[in-house]
Amino acid sequence: MDRYLTGDEEKRLLKLLACRADTAARRDHAWIRTLLYSGLRIGEFSQLTVGDVRAALATRYLFVAAELRKHSDGVAHDHQVFVHAALRQALLDLLALAKDGGSEADGDPLIAGRFGSAMSVRNYQLRFAQWAALAGLPSEASVHWLRHTCAMRLLRASQAKDPLAVVQRQLGHRSVESTRVYAHATREELETALADAFPVRQRVTRRQLRQAWQSRQEVA
């Protein structure tokens, strides 16, 4: 499972978005955080309404009806996501932006597209790709990586007796077998293990560092 953002990549992406003041960037910042903190699929998220978010803030659970979810075997079930503090703030930001855009009725899409209907999944994918490129993320990074990133973070932060079961419930997997993909070594763990196994033993002297610096100055 390499299709996720490392801690450094996630920070770069969120920092880039946080520095932008325009409405579109603020909206993208909010929905990207929502996916990172909830593990929702983009198809599920794209169908949420203003009323869904208001209910989530009131009950502390974001409910995703089975009708909004797709599974490879064609069978879906209702799903709920606990609204923890970070997720709550992201949802509040989305609700405020929806209100600013004129979406106040419960049935209004949480994020509307150009003609008032819910923004398309394709549009989310394109916008994420633009930000990913600006943040220097891997070229293959996609919006679905946010779901994987949520799972990886939760699995490694959980103190539960069965962390996989926690991730399974968060993602709404029908079987824990679908969740086991996240139990493999992370990119960071592999890199650390390789660096420890094959350390660079050659000492770099100050003279070598100065020579390298002078070479860079001459090129510049």
C-alpha cells in the first residue's frame, strides 16, 4: 500500500492550501481536510447535502446512506463516521462556504457546481490533481489517496487491541480482509529500515562540504 500521503506530503499540501485566500482554494482546503479526516470516498462525499452536514454537527455522526455508496460486489450498507474535532472544523468551514454561496436549504448540495447541482467527481479529481502538482506530490497521487491516508494514520495511531477493526469500521468495509492492505509496511518504515541496514559509513569532512559549496557558486 504505497498510495497514500506521507506526513510530510500531507503537511505540504495543507500548508499550500491554507496560504490561499480565494474562495475556491478555501473550499478545496475544507473538502480535502474532510476526506483526510473521515476516510470517505469522493463519490460518497460529493453527494452530501447541507442538511447532511447540519445533522452531523448536531449528532456528532456523519451518516452516509447505502444508496450513496458503491461496492464492487454491488452490495452496500449504511455507514456512519464519528465527527471528531478536526473533522468538525472542516465541516463547519464547508457549511460556512456553502452559505456564502447561497446554499442554505437542507436539500442543497454541500458543494455546488457551476449550474447549482452537486460538483462532479471529475471536477474534484481535476482540482486535487492541480494542487497535488503544486505541492510536489507523487505524479500518480489521486483524490482517493486521501482515503488511504486516513486509514494509514488511524491504523498506526490507534491504541485499540484490534487496530484493523477500527480502520474497518471507519472506512465502512464489509470485511476486514479489505482492510488488511493497510497492515503492510509503510514507505517511511521501508526507507528507515533500509537506511539502518545499509548505513553510509564514509565521513564527510568540512573541506569536502566547502568544495561542494564553491562548485555550486561557480555554476550559479
